[in-house]
Amino acid sequence: MIRILDKFVADKIAAGEVIERPLSVVKELVENSIDAGATSIVCEIKNGGKSYIRVTDNGAGISPSDVLVAFERHATSKIETDTDLEKIETLGFRGEALASIAAVSRTELITKQAPEKLGSKVVISGGVVVEHTETGCPDGTTLIVNDLFFNTPARLKFMKSDKAESSVIIDFISKMALAYPGIRFRMINNDNILFSTNGKGDLKANILTIYGKDIENGLVPVDYTEDYARVYGFVSSPGVSRTSRKYQIFFVNGRNINSRVIEEGVSRAYSERLFEGRFPSAFLFIETDPSRLDVNVHPNKKEVKFDDNSFIIEIVRKGITIALSTKEAVPEVKQKSIFKMKEPENTAKTAVKSEVTTSEFTKTETNLFKDVKIKDSETQLNIKKLLSTLREEDNKNENTVSENVSSVKDTTPEKYISEPLKINRPFEFTDLVYCGSVFNTYILLTDENSFYMVDQHAAHERVFYERLMKSWENEEKLQQPVMIPIIINISYSIKESLSENMKPLHDMGFDIEEFGPKSYIVKAVPMFMQLAEAEDFLNYYVDNVAESSSVINHNQLEKIAMRACKSAVKGGDVLNREEVDELINLLSKCDNPYSCPHGRPTFIKMSKYEIEKMFKRV
């Protein structure tokens, strides 16, 4: 027999779809408070929210005529027609939250609008109204939920421990405090105030309040706008990373979400900047036209669907890349790193941990270096030709790209624009003064506020890698013929694979062709390579082809280029002043001058303040 379910049974079933756990209640109530225009929100829980939840705000409140209607299913003030679903601008819109909460708890609502002299009080137990009276109260709304799931024991049975339930609620309120820095949030757990934000709109201050001041040393501001979208927030410098993505927190139009799309943008921005298995912190916000989003693709609205994933990936990548090119992202050695030589988890050979700085820089020189007398070593390696050919190739084929945030036209709707974050100017190598080198490995530079050490091997690895990849990508191939051709001898099996993968070599500028049954002859190499470098690279290329039967793709070629970087200038190689100048000049023109292709920093710095601390001067 088919029958219509009793209203109370139907309400409990519907409530189970919306209210899964105490977090569901908190989420619905806090989002309602934000949609009501609140500037202050207090969330209090006890026993993980199972026995008590209170959310109090100073928002618009509910009129006396609407307080009971608010508890009806599908009652909402946020949408009217189906066309409103195409551009959702509120956090909640389905009109099921209050009805679902009231159906499975003992709920008390106290609310008042500004024009009214008295507010309203409604008490509902298990979906039944037991009290509806006027009451004196401040403007805004307080909603108290007692004994959640008291009338649905099956649901109550599967609740997690108090600590587990409270943990996810605290995490949610923490993220909402980041998403809305202009709102004062207070989180109370079992009568203890966990944190309270000031509501002054300072995103960085909220991050430090919630996640601790230890994270401050690694934060670099991001703010980039293109077309109809803006990405802003903070990310960690490459010198500060973690073993998981736990501190990658994303928001879209004020809604905290999980997003593989934004994750991909972050990953691309940090490509070659971090060791494998390390992840940056990222507190990122995207503001975009709501008509270009579908926020109703997940039951709890934890995911959104972008109408153009590739565009979002690219603006995230660009925004972070620009941020990581500023002076704030340059790794800094702190005093504790020198006296407490603790090795990073996955880099046993790295002796000093790098951290970020936010100190200001002042341009002190118009030239790359001041004239400083240095004593050249009697032993000079044959790298002058290498640096001179790099310089010649650079003059012939200068192809630098400058991305300027301020030049991008902002077409994002005004409603979604927050105050711009303060972004410092890009790091300028022209500010630096040459001071010499130590151990024939580290080039020493200074500016007015900081002291720098450049790893000459890592720096040249970066230069070599980018030149090689750009040579492959550019249409014009600059070659230099070799007086005595290079002969490469290989086995029959390798030749079979190599014959299918000759195009990338030609694309880079190699003039290579078959020369007998088991050999190839090379008559020209890329302009920026020396003969020995070209031979090393070709050997690595042949080895990689031998390991893979498939045609070499871009990612495989990048790996080969990274492996071939062993031909770069070594630590211990003696460089004269001209060679140092040229190496720093070439490094300054790299897309990513801050790390070698393997993720190691090319240079680090120590601020004047940190040095003075070491000598007890401050």
C-alpha cells in the first residue's frame, strides 16, 4: 500500500539529508548570520555541539511576522525565481536549514529587527512549536540548539567523540573568520574562548590569530586580477613548506571549498620551487562573477564548478608567480637557523633552513655592482667562453615577459571586490653590490638592508635549464656549428627508440642525423651550449630514451634538462669578476631566479637586523 508519510516522519527524513552532524547546524546558522549582514558572530558549543550550540549575531534579524514562517520547509528570503539559481550571491538559499534543525532538536530563536521595540522568541521541540512570545533583546539573532538528535537515536548513535565533533566545528569557524575578516568572530568551546578576531578586515592578522604566529615568517601576499576574476590572499615562500596540503585553504566568493582546480594552479606556480613531497601553505580567495559558477554541485556546497577551469588555474598560477618574484619571497636565514642546525625533513644535505622576510629594500646602486678590487685566483677554468656565448645569445634573442598586476583591467563586479593587499615591488638584482666570494662557491652581495649569498652552481643550473627549455619552445633556433662533429655511438635497440624522438633535439637547435647503423653525427649545437655541455645533454637524452619506449613529451624533456644540469658551473670553480657579473645578470633575467630546477634556493639572505642580533647589538 502506498501512503503519504506523516509530516513529522517526513521532516525527520528531510532533516537527515541536511543535518548530518553538529557541524551541519553550525554551518547553516553561521552562513545565515553572514547573509543577514552581521558584523559580529559568536559561536558557542558544548560536548562537541551535541548538547548545546549557540550562534549569536548582530545582523538584520527576522520580523515578527516571519519568525514562524522561517521554520517552514523551503522558506527563504534569498531567492525568488529559478533564474536566481544561475547567480547565487548568498551562502544559503534552499530554505531548509531552520526547519531541519528544529525537527531534530530543542531549538530556541530570539531575534529583533532595528525598527522594532521588542523582539520575538520561539521555542520548538522536535518540530513542534511550544512557545511564541515577545521578548526584550538586542538587534540581531540568537539561535540555541539543545540536545541535537534527541528524537532520532539512530543518528545520535553514530556521532563521533566530543573532541572529533568540536574539532571540525572549530576548523569551520576558523575558515569563516579568514573568509570574512571584516566580521568579528568569537569561538567558545565548553566555556573556554578559543579565539576572537577583531573584525577590522586584516586578513593576515586573522591568519596569525587562528593558526599561530609561527606561520608569519612564511607569508607572501598575493593579489592579481584578470578579466572577470581576482585571486588574493597569502602563500608561503618556497623556503617554508609542509609535508601535506593541510594549510591550503581556498574560498570562492566567500565560500570555503575544496578545489582540485585551485590546487592545480598552486602546484604549477611552485613547480621547480619545492622538493618533491613538499607543499606550500596557501590561503587563497577568488572573487568572480557568480553567473560563472555552479555552487549547487555538492550537497554541503563544499565544491563549486567553474565554467572555465583553465582560466582559474592560470590566474592562480600567475598571481602566485608574481608574488614569489617579490623581495618578500626571498629565503632569509634567521638566527635560530644558525645556532640550531636542524636539518629539514627531506633534505638531509641542507644545513640551514630558509625562511621568508618582509623587510623593505632600498635601491642603493644604479649599476649591477660597485667597483670592488678582488684578487683573481691563478687557476681559472675554461668557462669564459660559456658565459660570453650566453651573453651573445641573450643579445640576439632577448625575450622577457613582464607581468604587471596594476596594468590588468579589473572587470570583477564591485560587490566582490575587497581591499587590495599591499604587494611590494619585485626583487631587483640591480640593487645589489658585489663583495666577493667564499669557498669559490658562494657569491657575496649586499644592499642597504641585507646580505646575500648566491650558490653559483644552483644559479647556473637555473640559467642553463631555462635557456634549454626556451630554445626548444622558440620558433627561431640559434645554432653554432662545431668544427669537429660529435659522433654518438648507440646500440640497435636504443637507435630504434631514438629515431622516433629526434624532433625535440632539432627543436632545440641540434643539427643531428644518422651516421651509420649504430651512430649519429652532430654538426651543430644550440648557441648557448659549449661542446662538452652539448655532449653531456645528448648522453642524458639518449639514456632517457632507452628507459622509455614512448615518444618524448614536454615533461620528460624537462626531466632530462634537469638531469643535464650537472654540466653547470660547480661549487669550487673559480669565477673572475666579469664571469660573476654575467652570471648574476643572466640569473636576473630568468623566469624563476629563486631556485634551481631541483628546488634548491639559488640564493639566500640575512637581514642587517638578524646580523645585529647575532652580535647582541639589538
